[in-house]
Amino acid sequence: MFDKNKEKNIHTTLSDIVRGMLHSVNCSQEILDQHYNRIIERYFNSDGTPITKSFNIDSEKCVDIPLITLINPSALALKEIDLEMSLHIDQVNVKKDVCSNLADILDRGSFNVSVVPTNKPNDKQSDMVDISMKFRAIDAPEGVSKFLDEFIKKINPRHCEPNKD
């Protein structure tokens, strides 16, 4: 898209740019999903049992705690993205879409574009795009929270053998 050769720029459409940005935003959600999957995989054995740590409460009581209950499963999620660039419309093509449920033909414009210098008084190169992303801390999905709650409910002290030192 940012090739200085204008002949190559003519093949970039505004729709391509928008689809690319939407793809990037959707990828951030996929990364978040993978984050929760990795957390679960990290704290469970291959047979599905939780990895636990035994703690002595006192000389007679012990408790086995699933390690997954000791973590904070919150994460960062993309809250907002601002994109600023100047585009030159090089060509407008009319495309026809057929709506399958209405059997109508809709005309729409397809804009072939190239990136141009902005009007801002700076030395920014013409092939630069300003992108600002804001993230926010989010709680774990409800399913993950309920999953963890079930393990927390099962934590009960048990009688353990006193140390014979």
C-alpha cells in the first residue's frame, strides 16, 4: 500500500484498509482468548486434574490448593483505536452487489486510494499513519470466573499426619 510507485498504490482500496484494521482489532480478541486458554493449560495436568500445592495450616491440618485459584485471571483488552491518515482517491469504480434475499442489485462505489501527506505542519512522511490504541483492564469472562469458583468451593482443610522431626 505504501509503495512510492503510484502504479502499485492504485490497487489499494479503502475497503482493503478498513478490512485490514478490523482484522487487527479482531486479532486482539483472539489473543485474549488464547491468553485464557494458556492460563488453564498451565495449571492443569495432562489428565485434566488441577496442579495443587499442599499447605500446612497448623500441625494437624493441611489443605491442598489448586494453583489456578491463586492467580488473578484479569487481562488487558483493546478499548479504543484511533487511526489518522490522509488518503487521495485515485479512482472510483462502481460495483454491483446482488442481495440474495431481496434479489435486488445494489450499486456501490469502490475507492482506489493512495496515502498522501497530511496538512499538519510537521515533517511526517507521507507514508506514515498515526495509530493510537487504548487498553483497559478487564475481569475474566464469566465462564472462567465460575470455573475458578468451583475449585475454590472444594478447598477444605483435612487432617494431616504431624511431622515426626
